[in-house]
Amino acid sequence: MDKKAKILIVDDTPSNLVSLQRVLRELEVDIITADCGNAALANTLKHDIALILLDVQMPLMSGYEVAQFLQDNPNTNHIPIIFLTAAYKDQKHHVRGYESGAVDYIEKPINDEILIPKIRFFLKLYHAQQQLEQALAGEKSANTQLQNEIELREKLEQERLQALQQAQLASKHRAQFLATMSHEIRTPLNGVLGMAQLIGQMQLTDELRDKIDIIINSGSLLMTLINDILDFSKLDSGQIEFENIPFDLAHTINDVMSLLAVNITGKDIDLSMEYPSDEPTHFSGDPSRISQILVNLLGNAIKFTESGFIRIKAKCHPLNTNQTQVRLTVQDSGIGIDKAHIDKLFNSFTQADSSTTRKFGGTGLGLSICKQLVELMGGKIWLESELGKGSCFFVEFVLTPVATTVDDNATNQTECQKMPQTAHFDAKILLVEDNEINQLVAANMLENFGLVVDIAVDGQQAIECFRQNSYDLIFMDCLMPVMDGFEATKAIRAMQTNHRTPIVALTANALAQDREKCFKVGMDDFVTKPFTATQLEKVLNQWLKTNQLNPSYKATQ
């Protein structure tokens, strides 16, 4: 609601003041009076005046002078003035009044019927001006608020970008740190495990063989911990990748069982697999990730079971022609888990209780990694267990079935039956490696396969060897002095015309971007340190059997 307007009446005659107040009573306004010019000016400074009724002829200061002062003051020059006079009625005084800033000039005696409508008109102007000023003030306030909000959002966006940049930088530093630590740990670990495996192939006493087995098992455990930490970091940063290739699920499960069967040595455990013969086995998906999940679950089952059984079951349920729901279960008769701890078991760095870590070891990352991998595959994982009676882990995910032929299976079985325990290859290999221990490990493993091995200690020497000799396969380390493996590979590829020599990265760099970089410069395969003789044999089988042996080398034999 609009506030009451204030009208200032200025007249040196008291009776005139009283008379005018009586006339204005019907207007619902606040009336302020002044009996001289100075009092009038003082009131305009104290009050928000809507209209001034100003007598012309007054002592000390005339109405014209008062009006002139008001016009000269920017705080009061907006106030409308109506002159009231009984003496100065000629045109000359009318003109002077308007020049002094008046909006009207009324002669006394005053006619109420003329004065009141004029006052009402100026009051309407006053209220309209008040509303306009309020609207402008509201708009200004809204603009100020909007500007403040824009500035706040800009500040928050800047802070968000800074935080994002810091997070990206921290993630980059973390990735670099993990890559460096992985490389620095894998390099000497390759020497430890490689030499232990080479010694294990010799004629040893039972006591020495037990000690070698301890070295290999301890090194393998350390390798598992390193891989867990790297996988956890990649999952945490969203960098994990999945393949989609044809594979045999039954063979994948059997391979995992064969890999971990050595760990049940000395335990009274019956390890078995149940895969119904009428269930499909050939699917499209990521066998390495499924193997990783099974290795973790089966490894835990072996770790926490001293006697009894461990059973892996597979069950397939077709959803439609393109999708099959696969359920894998890993059941054991081990120590079991208290139901109070089951819910937190899939959290990172968590085991059933602190005594589990002290007795059995581990980082507590394995099941967390399994859970994240299964969920990224669109599946789920859960556990049923009872303390003292064993545990059963369930994994469900959807795979795409693929067709297979009887001939392919028969061929694969025939090849597996014909493959000797220790393969022999008639070929010449270039090993590019700067670390002397890793040179010795890799060279011995390769020579055990009947290979002739030349050694280059850096990329530049590798180029010279390649220029002077013919090789059937090159194993290339990536990080070396003088020239690294990436530059050496590019140089070798630039030298080749028709015949392409396979180049396999043999490196302690184990991150996905390292693998991509190797393929980008022209390498054909990727083996991470520490490697085993079995891994090398697999690579040799792939590249020496599919790649025609260099005729110039065979002619010299």
C-alpha cells in the first residue's frame, strides 16, 4: 500500500495556514507547515515532499527565492511548486514564478474547486513516480542479485575446473607413480622368479626343490598383490577395458583350475568342476576377465580350505537367441565366514577380520575387484557362507553364444594331444634387454626351447644387429638407455619391405596405455615381466608357427 503523500504549506500568515489545512483535510495526506522560507527549506531536507503550496510575498525570503533554492538543489528540484499570491497578480510576476520553477500560479482568494483537482493531479503523479521508483529499485535489486548469482556461479565453475584439473593432475601423477613402481618392482621380480624357475628345471634334492618352490610361490604372491593394486587403480579411475572375443568357457575354467592346482599340494582337497555336457561352452566375451574373477575366487577357496572339497559349477540359461545367462559357483568346505562380515566383504581393503590378514595375508582388494568387474560386465556377485562350514560364491553375467564346428574341436584336441611338454623351435631370436639379470633369465628360457639367441643391450644396438642378421622373432624391452624399444621398433619397421619380423614387447610396463603404445609403434604382441617359460612358449607357438621361418637363417644351419 502506498504511503501517505506529504504536502508542504508555506505562508507567513497563520490564518492562511489554518485555512489551507482545512481545505486539504479531505485528501488523506500528511500536511506540514512552515511560516518562512528558511523553515520551508529545512522541511524539504527532512521529509519526502510530494507538493509545495508556496506563498510569494514573505519577509526575509520571498517565495521566488525559496523556489530558486529548491531548483538549484538536485535533491529537491523534482518537487512541484504551486505559487499562491494575493499581491502579485500581473503577468510579469506570473512569468517570474514559472521561471523560478513553479508548475502553477494561483491568485488569492483561492477557489477550492480549482485548487483541489490540481493537487489531486500532482498527487497522482507523485504516486506514479513512487511506483516507478519502487519498480526500478526492485529491478535493480533483481539485477544485483542476478549479477551476484552469475559471479557466484562463475566462481564455483572456476573452482570446479581448478578442482577437476587438480584431480586430473593427481590422477596422472598416480598413474605415473603406479607405472613407475610397477616397472621397478617387476624388473627385479622377473629376475628372481625367472632364475628360480630355471633352477627348478635342474636336478635338485628334495630340500632344495622345496626352497625353490617357496621362492616361486612367494614371488607369485607378490606379483598377485601388484596386479591387484594396478587393477584397483584402473577400476577406480574408470580405465578398465573389456575384450569381446570368442572363447570356450569350459576350457577357461579348466585352465584356471590347472593354474592353481599346484597350490593344493600338501592339502587334502578334492578339486573338481561340474559342467553339464549338454550346456553350451562357446561364447563371445572377455575370457581374461572371467579368468581373473575365477582365479581370485578359487584362490581364496584354496587359501581358506585345508581339507574337504572345492567345486566349480557352471550353469547356463538361454535368455534369447543372442543372450545366455551364465552362473558360476565356487563352493568350498573351508573355514567359512561369519554372517556379520558378509556384507562388507566386497569393500576395498576388507577381509573378514584382522586375524584373517595376519594368518592368510592379502590386501583385501581381490573381492572388491571381482565385484567391480562383474558389475561392469552387467552381472552380479554374492556369497552364502556359514562359519566353520564353508562358503559358496555365486557369479552371474550374460554372454553371447557363438557357433562352433566339430572339426574345429577335433583339430584343437588333436593339436593339444600332439603338443610335447617342452616344445622345440628351430629359429633365431633377437633379445633386446638392458638389464643383465633379465638378459640371463630370458636367454636361458629361450635357449631351453632350442632357440639361437642374440642379445642387444639397447635400441641402437638392436638396429645394428637387425641390419647385419636375419631374425625370426624379436623380443623388445621398452625402456632402455641410448634408444628405447619404441624408437627401435619404428626404425626396424622403416627398414623392412616385404618380410615383417614379429616384434614382441617384453616389458615391466603393465598398464593399458603401455600396451596401446607398443602396438601403435609397430609391435605385434605384449608380454609383461615377470614372465614364465609357459608364457614364452605360448608366444613362440603363435609367432614362429604362423610366421614362415627366415629362409636365409635356415640355409646356414
